[in-house]
Amino acid sequence: MLSPQPAGRAGAGGSMTGVIGVHQGLFGRVTLFRTNQPVHVHAHPHVHALIKVEGQDGAYDVEGTRCPITDGEMVLLNPWVPHANWRASADPPITILALYIEAGWLVRGSGGTSRRPFSRQSARVDDAMRRLVGRIAATIADPTLTAAADDLEGDILALLTRILAANSPDSLAPAEPRSVDHRIRKAIALMRADPPRPQTIDVLARAVGLSRSRFFEQFTASTGMTPAVYNDTLRVEYAIEQLIASDRPAGDIALDLGFSAPGHFSRFFKNKIGFTPREYRRGAHVAGAP
């Protein structure tokens, strides 16, 4: 069991929910959190794994498929795959270890591993993975365990290696790449050029020479998500980077992202991540993130 309490709020039965800790490394980041809150449709630019540590079983909706997260099953997501969790807030909480692995780092460091390595969205957690998850979670939950902290990244990489070996078999045909129209590529480049300041669908459609309805249809067909979900993903990642790597006030980050009030930013962030910016930053600082 994890003894340190997260920086958050009381959940069902009086247990605290929130971010317990965040570890940042060259590979990406690992977040340990306890939650009973729903999370709206969102995506990440990372190779992403969600693994239960303890608590109530749950499930994620991944592109319309229900993927359980239990002691024996985890959820795997390639970059930019939309997903959500419509759990009821009255449910008992679940503690989850979430891996966010930089796709570029994975390709450089793993002997040609694909940027979209997973061949399935729901996968088995074996005994060796379970032991690694327990050690990683215990270390992130209690950063005073300095001896264990020295081995933390080794455990994270060992867990990632086992997950990839079990769920990226060469015998399975790779997913067919989506055909992306050159006008949609141009729109994506415009969106990525200034993530904090998303342009409206009307502006993007005009910039690439499409009607609003045609742009929406083409963008969704090419990326698997709506322009709004893609824009929100870029904004969330910008916010997370600022919360972890700086001490800037949340109000300043809110202004960067075009929110007129910090409360609007807080609601946006919570809908996408499950926690407020303040809770997320507290957890990151507890874990000793830079």
C-alpha cells in the first residue's frame, strides 16, 4: 500500500484523491495519481500506458472500445489516440501509474522501435510488471527513499521494455498509416507553431483553402480526432511543461493559453487531466521534479 497522501481532495470513503507524484526524465514522465473523477476526451503526443496500482478497477474508452484497467490488465495508447474515462465520482478511487514516453526518445533508444509501437489497446500485466509497478509507485510516493530513487529510472525502463516486448510483436502487421491531406498537414503545422494560442476552425480552414465543414471532416478523418481535441492536447502539454519546469503562477499560464480567468483554465485542465493545475504542480514538486 502507498502511505503518502496525494495533494488533492477527499474521495469516496474519505480517502484522498489527487496527484501523488511526478517523475520527469529524458524518456518523458511518469505520473502516480489517485482518482475517482471523470476525464473528458483527450489525447497525448506520447506513447502512453495506464497501469493500476491499487484500489477500484476501472476502464477507459479508447476510440469507442472499453479497455479495462485492473490488477491484471492495463491500457496502452499510441500517440494522439483519443481516450476518456467516464467514471462516476461516487465510485471508490483507483491509483494509477501513467507512463508518458517521448516517441522520439523511444525511436532513438530502442533499436528502431516504432513511434506507434503498440499493437493492442488492452494488455495483460504479468507478475514481473506488477513487481516493477509496485516499486516505481512506492518510490514516487515517497521520494525520501533515496536508495530506491537511484534505481527508479532503471525500474521505469525495465517496465517499459517488458511492456514493449509483450505488446509490439513483429508477427502482427503494423497499423495502416492514415492518409493525411497536404492541407491538413499545413493546418497541423500552424497549430503546432503556437500551441498556447490556438486558431479557430474558421481561421484554419481559410488558411488551407477549405470550407469549415470540409476542413472539420478532413481533419477528423486524417488524425482520428477533431481539431478541438488536437488543439486542447497541445494546450494541455504546454500547461504541464510550465507547471513542472517553472514556478510561474497558474494565472500567468492561464493568460498564455488565452483564458480570461484562472478559474476557466483550472476547469479546462481538470476536465482533460482529472486534477487542477495546483494539485498537479504540488504532486510534481513532491516527487522532486525540476
